[in-house]
Amino acid sequence: MGDNKKGVTVWFTGLSGAGKTTIAHMLEKVLRERGRKVEILDGDVVRTNLSKGLGFSKEDRDINIRRIGFVCDLLARNGVIAIAAAISPYREIRDEVRANTENFMEVYVECSIEELTRRDVKGLYEKALKGEIENFTGISDPYEAPLNPEVTLNSETQTEEESLGILVAALEERGYL
């Protein structure tokens, strides 16, 4: 019965440390419990396996995002719920992926730089703010928030469970669950 379900690409975007990967894994668990096929394409994991050798220039970031989008669309066309969890800082390339993807849901995980700096265990935001890290998204590199995402979650004001509930409801409303 689960095989005739529609696939979809659930595209998480947001700054580093906002909670994309955490919520993606919570969503994966719910989807598997409901008998759905699901794959997560995490930005860091993809960089190691599918995009080895790419740097963090705009061009390399765009190539990485296009690759993630391509794989997500292949999976979704085969009834899989493909979850992308990558910063994907540039609006234009996210919109390009959307245009090339049959079923696409953009999920913006919002969080202030202040809160991200506060919860950053590795101290990366602090270093970036001091100018010690180049090409750091949201500090020394741009992050363009989506203008009309299907779902906006705020990891500063919502618990992870609240965010998950909003996301599952959005998938149900659109007929993916």
C-alpha cells in the first residue's frame, strides 16, 4: 500500500546550527513509522561522498545544491520522501531546484544569529564574527532567506516537537502523508 504514495522533496534551508538536521531526523522517524520510504541527504554527508573536492565558493556551493536537488528529484519520482538538509544559502539556486523538481516543499528553519552564537558548541559563529573564518554563511557570506517557503519553523521560539508537528501537518495537508 505504501508504494503508491507520492514522493516529495522536503528541502530544509537555514543557517548552520538552526536545527535542520535534527528536525530532518525526527521527521524521518515519523515517516518510517508510517510505512514511508525516506532518505535524508545531509549537506555535510553529501560533501564527503557526492561532492568531494568542492569548496565553499558560490559556484561550488551551487554545484553541490544542484546535485542534492537532482538526487532528491530522482528519489521523489520513485515514491520516496527525499529530505534535503543543507544550508543552501542562495535563493536563486533553491528556486532553480524547485523549478526542476516535481513535488517540492521548502522548509525554512529560522533562528537569530544571537541564538545560534549562544548555542554554538564549536564556537564557529564567534570566530566568524571576529573575522577568523572566511565564507561563513550568515556572517561573512550571504544567507538569503526564502520569500515564500511552504513551511517556516523557528527553532528559537518552538520546541523541536512543535516544529515537527507543524511539518507533519503540512505534509498531510498536501497529500504526501
